[in-house]
Amino acid sequence: MKTKDELSVPEVAGILKVSKSKIYSMIKAGELQSYKVGRKVRFSEEDVRSYIQNSKKGNLVKTHETLPPIRNEGFVLCGQDIILDILSNYMRQRGVPALRAYIGSYDSLIALYRKQVNVASAHLWDSDTNTYNVPYVRRLLPGIPAVVVHLTCRIQGFYVAKGNPKGIKGWEDFGRDDITMVNREQGAGSRVLLDENLRLMGVFGKDIAGYDHEIQSHLTVASIVASGKADVAIGTEKIAKQVEGIDFVPIKKERYDVVFRREDADRYEIQSLLNIIRSQAFQEEFSQIGGYDTKDMGKVVIEF
């Protein structure tokens, strides 16, 4: 597959060997991730590869709008970080048929509320309390007893071109006329962090060039900045180390947690998940990978 940041519908139809109408049906059903540049639908190479790989594994799980109710044969773990992919692999090794839903933090919690997934993950900053996740769990799971368990801490910041030629150092730079950004999709933790800070500054997204250019991947937004098509994007430090041609401006240490219904706490699948993330082997694997803080991994943050 030719490397591109913006694949068109005909190109993806050719790659998947289906009709263009089938591509639009897959987008509507939530089977294939996409974004828009103006009125044109575009795809990242990473999202197409992810669709192909998940199709081969039989692990395709749709977004919250089209997810079916949970059935006994599957256990759905929701979120976008690679740590969840490895966690689901550990669970399969223990006989738990863990499936993956690749959707952002906000939609992840909504899917948990609707019983469309078993475990949600979130890194949502609340500016009123300067805390992560707990205020959102209270709001998005009203009346649902839930458990929040810490998974890891990561560093969020700005992807900028090598040498940071625009001198981007803080949120106030998004108010400049000479800055073009590429954004994450609504509901992603990085997008919430951006929008909360813009709100505090009194800056509207419509006044920022590139604000409506939405991408559903840390790696792709970093690549777009590296290509010179944007000056800045929001993402994690780990991804910045994987993309040539960019620098990383650290902004905030974030908490990344998993959430499940308290009524499911005694299920074998949940207990298996907790045993894995609390195990020395799992924590050592991520301490060696880098970019993950495993200090409080597996610690219960709060039970409602």
C-alpha cells in the first residue's frame, strides 16, 4: 500500500477491492474510520491497515452508534492506545475472547453506559477540578455504579516541525494568525484537552486554521505535521519518538484509566484483566517500551 496521509474514497475502494458505495456503507456502519477535509471524505493509511488487520482477525467492533448489545461470546475492551492491544492479547492467552473497539475516550464511556462494551478507557481532563476521568465518569454514566482503575500516565504535548520554526510553546499560540493545526476527532482525550484550554482562553475553534481537519490517530496527525501540511497537533510523547521530522513540546502529564461497571467486578474477564495489569510481567513490558508510567498501574482510583 502506498504511504499517504489523505487517501480518497476511490483509492480505498481499490485497495479493499469493493465499490465506492460499499466504502460509504462501511463508514456509516462504523466499520471503517474516516475524516473530512472540507466536504471530501479522506482516510489515513493507518486506519485502512487497521481495518484490514481486524477483518482478518475477526475483531472488527463498530463505534457506539452501531455496536450491538454485549453477548456472552465476546468481551469488548474499548480505547485506542497500543497498551490495550497488548492487554487484550494477554487476556486471549488466558482464554478470554477479548475484542477491541477503537474509539475515543468520550464515546468509550458512552458505549459503556449503553452496555455496548465491557471496559472503557479514558484520558479526559476536567478544567473545573484539574483532574482526569472521574468527573466524566460521573456525568456520562449517571446512576451506574462504576469502578475506575488506573492504567498508566502519559505526557501530552504539541507535535511541531523539527526545530520548532514557529516557536510554539503554549496554548496561547493557537490564537496566532500564522498557525495551522490538524485536530483529533471529537471525544478523543487530546481533543478534549485542547477544547478545554481554548475555552479557558476564550478562543473559538472556528478562528483557528485547520481546527476542522479531524484525524482519528496520533500517528497520522504527527505525520501530517512532519510533512509540513500543518504547524501543530496534540498528542502523546511516545508517538513523537516514532515519527521523523518532528519535535515534541511537553504540556501536561495525563492519567489514562480503565472503567467498568461495578456489577461486573466479580466476572472472570474483569478479574483476569486486573490480574494482568497488576502483574510484574505486564508492568515490566511497558517500563521497557518507554513512554508509560507504570507506578500505580492497577490501583483502584475510585468506586461509585
